[in-house]
Amino acid sequence: MAGRIRELDGVRGLAILLVVIFHYVLSGLHDIPFGSWEAYALATLRLTWSGVDLFFVLSGFLIGGILYDAKDSKSYYRTFYSRRIYRIFPLYFIWLALFVVGLHFIHPYSGSEFRGIFNRNVPVWYYPLFLQNVSFAWQQKWGSAWMDSTWSLAVEEQFYLLLPLLVRNLSYRGLTALAMASIVCAPIIRMIWLSGNELAQYTLLPSRADALGFGVLIALACRNQRAWEWLVSHRAHLYWAFLLLGCGVAFLVKYPRHLYPFGLTWVAAFYTSLLLLTVVNPGPLETTSFRSQTLVKLGTVAYAVYIFHQGINALMRFAFFGERSNVSNWTSLSVTLLSLITVMLLAALSWRLLEKPLIQRSHIVYRY
């Protein structure tokens, strides 16, 4: 756990790839008539919405491990929060500033599609406080295409706010119990407290604590001698767990009505098994898959891609067609590809000119 695990960049790349496929491919194919084989393939793509769940498990693992390793540091809080601010805030607030500029072009005669990209369905002040997911749940509707994807970032920021305090003040056993409690309680919260409000079940921190809890739990397990030795000696069992959980995920793809309240926990467990296979003495299959240059490079720019992709796609479709258009012909396919290329180029520039220099500076200035 001491060094950088390169495969995790590939896992992050897989997560953002799933998210992009869902928003760029699946959401644009609804109007195309399919035969039975094509319809089944399209149904399989529905799993790609769960890329955000893989992000949550990975975040719980990485952040939980970082905090646990540094819990006795004198500069614990200062270093953690300063590094997070350097990593998250600059790009996010630049994107938010562009959103505010876009709002000034809204007028009573603006078309519904342009209003879908820039609107005040969520009061603007929610965004700098990372509370947009609360607004989504309260109003039971999404906000604007430019900012919609940031709901998961809000969940992460709320997680970052709470976890350092808990790690600092709880023992290893207490943290383990807390992680397990979050896994158990999240589906109960979705079933009892948030029943009937699917947007709240999907976007609020308490209802997504199972995925984050799984990540923290395996971060702790990998730092415990006995647990690590057990995982290494029983590694073959992880493949069987991955296959079994994968069958359950396939069931959820075919019958998505079972996603709430327990299906999300099952999906998180599936991605937890994948992460364990990647971290615990990865074999040739995991190394080859998650050290591929494509996934590693995609994982490197994943944050910017996630921030940019929905807003730029919606804006380009509006610019070319004046309305929301599905992928139904070569023209719409070309616009989708142009949007994707634009996102990747901007993400690469963001990494090179903004994100990477700031990350390097934060690690020089702030140390545990």
C-alpha cells in the first residue's frame, strides 16, 4: 500500500469509460428500432450507469487508506483538506463560473433545449456549497445538463468532510465497524426513509454510503496483516465472488426495478470484488487489463472528463441541431464523436496546464 498502484489508474479509466458510454451512447439510442439481438446488447449497456458506483468504491478505498495512514500526523487536517482543495476546487469553480455566464443568456424566449443546459432549477448558491444533490432529492428533479453530473462530486465532498474526523478519532476496530454499518444501513435508508423518491435514493450521501463503506473496508483490510494474508491465500475465491456478483448484476440489468433498495449494494459489492482482484497480488489478467495505456491515460484525465462530458455534449447538440437529438443518423453520430473528441482534448489540456501543476504544488507545500 506504500507506493502508487498503477492498476488503479486503469480502474478509474474503466469507471469514466462506463459513464461516457452511458451518456454518449445509451442515452442517444432510444429511437432506433432494434431486433432481439441488438435489443439485448443495448440492455447490457444499461450497466454503464454504474460507473459512478465504481468511482465511489475506489474513492472510499483511496481516501480511507490515505487518512488511516496519516491519522497520527500533526498536520492531518490541514494537509488533507488543502490537497483536496487544490485537486477539486479550481476546475470545478471554473466550470461553475461558465455555468453562471450561460445563465445570463437565458431569457423568456429561450428554447426549452437551451434552458435544459442552463437553468435555475437548482438555486445557484447550492453549487459552491456542494449541496446540489440535496436539491435534486428535495425537488425530485435534475438540474441543468451543464451541472447535473456534479451530484456525485457533491456526495464525495460531503464524504471528505466527515471521514477525516471519524478516522482521526476512531480505532481500527471502530472504523471497521463503522464501514460495515454503512454497508448495512444504506439499503435500509433507501427502503424506509427514502422510499418512493428514487432520485434521493440515488443521489444522497446516506443512501450511497454502502459503496463508499465497501471502499473504506477493503482499505482497512489491506492494512491489517491477518486480513491481508487471508486475502492472499484465498485469492481464488475472489474470482468466484466476482462471477457470482456479476450474475446478480446481469439480473439487475434485465430487471432494473429491483435496483432499489438492495440492488445498489449488490453493484457496489461487485465492484469491490473487482477492486480486490486488482489490489491483492494482481495476476496477469488484471495487470494486462488495468495497465493498458488507454485506460491509464483515461483514468489520469477522468476528473475533467467527468466534469465536462455532459455539458459539452448537450451544448454541441444544441449548436448543431437546436434541440436534443438522438444518435439516429450519420450526422448525429458525427456530432457525438466531435463532442467526445472535444471533451478529451479539453481534459488533456486541463490536466497538463491546471490539474497536474496544482497537484504537484500541493504535495510539495502540504505534507503529512
